[in-house]
Amino acid sequence: MIKKRLLDCSASDFSSMDKNEFLYAIRASEGRVMVSETIAVTQPLLNNVTNAELAASQGADILLLNMFDSENPMIQGMPTDIAPMDMLHELQRLTGRVIGVNLEAVDPEFSVAHDDIWTMKPGRAATAENARKLVDMGAKILVLTGNPNNGVSNRALGVAVRDIRDAIKDEAVIITGKMHGAGVVQESGSSIVSEEDVIWFASQGADIVLIPAPGTVSGMSQQRVASLVDTAHANGVLAMTAIGTSQEGSDVQTIRQIALMSKMTGADLHHVGDTGYMGIALPENILAYSIVIRGVRHTYARIARSINR
């Protein structure tokens, strides 16, 4: 078994780690793991360089893709000769990072029709079939969550966790939770997630519970988030705080404050969202967040470490 801190892992470690080794690496890093989410289908900030590559250049350890459609795999900015089914493997090769993909657990009770960019497509649904496809394509992490207005409830997330865990066993890490209401106003503000929800997610087979970072959702104070993180740890799972309210586009001072509050809650992983500019957080905010939670030494080491190691 590989027993290394994720802080010290190279591309070759990431490519060979199984789920338990990966979770150990996160735990051993003591709250110093950076996750950056980017949108697969929007025009990249740097035109012919993927937003995921840009996020990696600013210190992200884990690259999470939003709106990646398992039925129509595409990442804007990738080389044009890459076959759709090879997209995730190629992104891992190009970046030397762990690749995750979002899936959305829409609850029919709250589903509404809309024509925003976030409109649901079958290939993005949190189903066992889509999860199986993504794992076969190279996804090491599946994040069950929801985009704005799509009607994703905690109930639907828990059911989807169980179905997907049964389908993929231990072939990938499952993260679940909400960064914002996701179209369910009853589950917004301080009611976005409860301790009971966290316990249920853990019992259904989640490895990591996603919780809004302090200051990103109305009512989610440092104390409230800390209670939810403690509940996750008490039930044998890890916790990831997330910025999913476009504050990834805030000024650097605000990002530093959110980062330090999130660290004080006991979070194991730190996520920054995908809509500073549309498709990626402000790159300087990824860098600033990373430096807050682990300093320049580990941040620059992640940036500088060759993907050929």
C-alpha cells in the first residue's frame, strides 16, 4: 500500500493509487488538499489551454469537471485529435492530477424546466450507468451535487450515492453534498445540510461529504460548518468545504478569509468553484487559497513538480 501524504504525491503515485490509498493520502495531509472545479463546456480563459490545466498551474491537487457529459464527452481546449472516450485519461496525463467529475441527483419533486446554461442532460445525471461510464473513462472521483435551478435534493443525493456505490464498488471515491440550494429553496441557507443528512450520506456509502464553506451560504458560519465537519468525522468519512456561490470571483482578501475559516472547521479538502469568470475561479484566488492552507512551500512544490515524476 502506498502511504504518502497527498502533499508529497507525484503524478505516478496518483495514477497507481487505489481508493483507500487516496483517502489515506488526503487524511495524512491534515487539511491541506486543494480541489479546483472548472466547467468542461465553456470557452477556456486561455483559449487553447483547458481551464483544468490553468487551475493545475495555480496549485490545485484535484481537478473537478462540471457539466462533463458522459454521453457526449468534451472538454474545451483539449487537443482536437483526442477521442471523446479518452478525454479524462488524457487530461490526467497532461496535468498529472487526480480527475473528478460532477453528477447531479435531480429530485422529480423539485425539477423545473429552464434554459440556463446549467440545464440538465441525461449524461450528467447521478445514475449508476453514468457513474460506470465515467469510471471506465478514468474518473477517480465522482461528486454528487447540483447546479443552479436543477432541483437537486439531499434525499435524491443519498439515494444516488447508494445506487452508484453498489455499481462501482471501491473503484472511485464518492463525494456528495450541496454548495448552494441547487433549486430546492427548502434546502438553502442554514438548512442546506443537517447533521442528519451528513450521517445519512455516510451510511449510504459516501467517502467524503461536501459542505458549503463558511461565509459562502447565508447562515453557514464557521461554527455551523465545524459542527457538520465533526459529524462527518464521527461517522468515518472526510469533509470537503466548498465555494460554490461565485465567491471564487471575489477579491483575494475575501478568499483568504474563507480559506482560513474553512481550515479552522477541520475540513480535509478545500474546494473552489468554477464561476469567477465563467468556467474557472479567478486563477489568483486558487493560488491565494492554496498558500493560506499550506504555505508557499507546498503550493510551489505542487506547481513545480514535473508530471513525469
